[in-house]
Amino acid sequence: MGTILFILNEAPYGSERTYNALRLAGAIAAKDEAQARLFLMADAVGCAKSGQRVPTGYYNVQVMLDRVMKRGEVALCGTCMDARGITEAELVEGARRSTMAELAEWTLAADKVLVF
């Protein structure tokens, strides 16, 4: 199966696009024969903000990211973080600040790239 790169652009809540991307990434990360990588850009950088509290019964993007990070990688666009005032200290454990240069490397190395 190889490496699957997910590029997320949408906000963590408000539409189901990010939710569905994380569901698929989590399912792929659970497979032994695949590696999932997530690169969060634009409003999607909010997905990796720690301390998320959602109403009972509502999905929690932070929990979904944790599932992916158990066997995959999560990186965030540093420029997008800066634009939204998100610091590295505010990120969930396992997610990290990154660059477009790394996204370019991940894209070239990936067997498949999915953009949400």
C-alpha cells in the first residue's frame, strides 16, 4: 500500500470535510502495510490545537489526530500557524511545526496524495 499523504485545508469544525479526512487517515494508519502522513494547512492547523472541548456526543478532532499519530506523522504549516496565532507550545503532543519544503519532500515521496 505504501505512504499516503493527506493535505488538509479546512477548519476542524463546521463542515465534515476534515472529519472525513481524519476518519480515512485513521483507518489507513491502522493498517500494517501503510503509512499515513497528515500535513495541516490554512484553517486545518486548528485541528492540532491542544485542549479541545466539544459537546458530549460530538466528534473531537484532537482525539482523531491522536489515532493517526500512533502510527503516522502530523505536521503543520508554520506560516499558517503564525497567521492564526498558534504557537508550538499549543500543539497536541506528537504534532509539529513544519515547512513547505517538507511538504514538497513528503509529496514527492508519497505513493498517493489526498487533498481535503
